[in-house]
Amino acid sequence: MFFRKAITRMQGIIIAVIIIVAAVASGIAYYYLTLPKGIPPGGTLKIGLPMAPTTLDSPFTLDSATIGIVERIVEKLVRYNPKTIELEPALAERWEISPDGLVYTFYLRKGVKFHDGTPFNATSVKFNIERVLDPATKAAYSFYLAMIKSVDVVDDYTVKITLKYPHAPFLGRMAVMVACINSPTAVKEWGKDYALHVVGTGPYRLVKHVPGGEVELEANKDYWGGRPHLDRVIFMGVPEAATRVMMLEAGNLDVVSHVPPRDAERLKESKDVKILHTTGTRTMFIGLNVQREPFNDIRVRQAVNYAVDKKTIISKILRDAAKLAEAPVAPNLFGWYKVGVYEYDPIKAKKLLEEAGWKMGADGIMYKDGKPFEVNLHYGAGRYMMDAEVLEAVQSYLKAVGMKVNLIPMEWAAYIDFTGKPLKESTVQMFLLGLAVLPLDVDYGLDIAFHSTKWAPGFNRGFYKNERVDELIELGAKTVDPNERLKIYKEAQEIIMKEAPHIFLYHEVLITGTRSYVKEVYQEPPERMNVDLAYIEKSTSS
């Protein structure tokens, strides 16, 4: 049912590209920050994340957990409603799209100011988009807006964005991190230190950001959508899942993400804690460096997929808090196609390795040209649900077919830097990552993870390249007809699964724990904590 709804939503967005649209006329359930009757505003919400927040400067923000923080401070022209995951107006009150799908005219909200008092207007929109597109900025995801030809100020509250070609998911792309509108005044004032002084128009303003530590926000009492219910929100990194859960139970944290499934089952019985499950858009995978031995051989890549019993990992370790990956991206996205899975088959895995020239030694390790099959698998310790336990199982399965895998945990920021080195500098062999997608369209996931122009420092950190896949990804974005897009993405996913640049694992179910007095906290599908509507039900809680 969720998948059907996702398709319907995205088809509506796609079809909108070829007609003139007034967003507010479509019956979108826009939300304002209004408190239930009898609930006084106030209180501080303390949130535990599996990793310390990274940079808060939106063009450089890479991980979903930090994006959830930045989106409380800095807004976009359009956004996703946390309850419905539907596109809705934000800093733009409405928009129109030309019949040829090339010109988007946004009519901006009047009277809005940045937290530093700078007026929000069309000039600030132009400044931010051009900042992202400027090669000198070196924005992490500048490619995401690469279809933009020009940004023109029509008047103070009207901005016209012209595309190089029709782009079906463009509106959805305007609702993601790279399209955030920062204060031009603050960006210019702070320069390279802007990430520590981020200024937006959002419901919360930045009070403090300790790199590698916590981020503290306070309510923007002049927010155009109404005063937030809470006074303050504090985000802190707590990598150890057991520690996060213990702090939640003790009341030292009000909200924690990535609750281990075994703890979630136990906490369901607690009157002091609530457990929330969200169908995520994150696909967990182990990336393989396909440009270097041993994974430059498709037979070896297919072998490691056959060697890992994903179903047992899901049932025994994750307690079914995940769904088997049957495609390179999550099933609740428009364009998803059920390609199938690499069923657990260690005999087939060994056969493929032998075909690739590897022979089993007396010590149980495969050898080729006298060299053992020994590789390193790096991961950001504690970042993903049960990551260490999952990788220990993977290590065991691969050992059973003759592969020695060394697990190397790293602190998250260092890990992102390590895996983000370009090919000439990269020593990556295997790495664990999760592909979280918003908007709900496979365009984003396929593009960043498998297009050859997205090699590290982009998200394609295994350096996968297939010219036909590149062509299909580009064609899918430029094609308006949703049925044609489905055909295009089907072929792309079939090729990717066959070529196996990843060990395709599973799609996470997000498990969030809150104290019972915490209301209206949303863990959005791509793993972004949204507290815009959050409030504390009893005043004695902090």
C-alpha cells in the first residue's frame, strides 16, 4: 500500500511538469506550528544520535542525521510534510511551471526574515542557488541542481528558474538539502567559518555547534509558521547503541534514534518509553571498489553476494526490522523494480571464485598467484543499526568461502573522509554505507550511487561505471511520461544488480525511542529527525 501511494505521489509530481501548477490549489495539507489546546509552550528536548553531527553548512551536509538538524534551521522553497511525505509550499507560497517544463516561477512568502534580520527575498534565493552551482564553492551535491540554466529575479518576491532541459523530479530536488536558503549576509560575513554560524529562516536558530560534539538550537519566536512548541532542542552524538538506550530509560535523553531491535522489543513493555517504527528509504549495502583487485572482476562481486546469508542476518540479528533488498534502491520509491536477490549459495560463490582464478588453500583461504584473498572492510562504528553485529556475520560468511575480511571500525567523520578520497588516493576495498533517498524517486538513489560522475568524493565510492547505466539515469530524469520512466529504471536496476558493485543487504526499518511525554516527533523515511511539531506533554519534563 505504501509503495502504491509513493508511485501515485511521484506520478502527480511528474505530470505537473507539463502543466501550469498553483501549489496551494491542490489541497496540500500544509502544517503550521500550532499547539494542542491546554499544552503550554516550553521545555528542552534532548536527542541522541548514533554519530556526532557533521557540517551544518547545507551545500556540504552529507549524512541524513545531520540533514535533519540543518532543516530545522534553514529552509527551502518547497518541503516534505513530515506526516504525509507530500510536497508542499515552504518559503515559496506557490509556483507555476511553463507548458514546456523549462521555466519554474516561484512566488515567495512575504515578510520573512533570516535569524540575523536579513530580509528573505528573491535575491537571497538567487544567491544560494548560484553559490551551490559555482565550481569554486565545491558543493558536495552541486550536480543535484545541474539542470538549472539560470536564476532570475523578477521582483522582490518572484524568482524564475530556467532549466537546460525538462527534468521530471525537479520539484522534489528543490525540497532537499542542497536547495536550502541561507542568509547571504551571514555567509559573506563568516566565510569559511560559516558552518559554525549557520543562519536560516527556520523554526529554530543555531545557538551552539561543537564540532564532533553537540548542536544546540533555540526557538525562533518570530517564525513565519508560528512559534515552535519547544524552547530548545539539543542533538548529541552517542555512538554506542546500548548507551543511547540506557540514557533514554534513565531520562537523560528524551529521544534516541537507531534503537536496536532487541531493545525495542523489551521497551515496548515500558510505560515510560514509546517505540516508533518508520518504513525507511535507506538501502544498506557493502560497497566494493570495482576499479581495483579483487573486485574489478564481476565474478568475485557476484560471489560475495551469493556468499552472504542476508535472510538469516535480517531474522536473527535485526529481528525482522529490515526488508531484504530485491533491487539497488528501496521499494517505496517511484521507479523501483523488483529485480530479485542473490540467494544464499556458498557453493556457487566458491565456483565463481574458482572461475576467477582463485584456488582454496590448505588453510581454508582462497589464493591467486600466491596471494591470499584478504581485504579490509571499513565502517563508521555505531552509525547504522547493529552495524558491528551485521558485519561480523558477513565476515563469517565470507570466511566460509575462503575470503579473509578484516573489519576496521572508524569514527564517522574520519570514515567519511577516508571513503571520500578520489580513486588515485583511495585505498578503499569494502565499506558499509546506507543509501537514504528523498524525494521518493529512484532518480536520486540511482544517480548518486551508480552514475560515473558521482565517484568519490561523491557517493559512488566504489567507483562503479557503466555507460549504459549512465545513459539510462540521465534519460529517466529527462523523460516526462511516468510509464516510460518505469521502463528506463527497470533496465538500469537489472544491469546494476547483475554487475553487483555492492553486496546488496536490506532496507532498514527505522526504530526510534522517545519518553512517553514527548509528542509529535517524526523520523522521516530518509532518516531525518523532524521536531518542528514536537512538544512535551507535562511541564515537569525537561
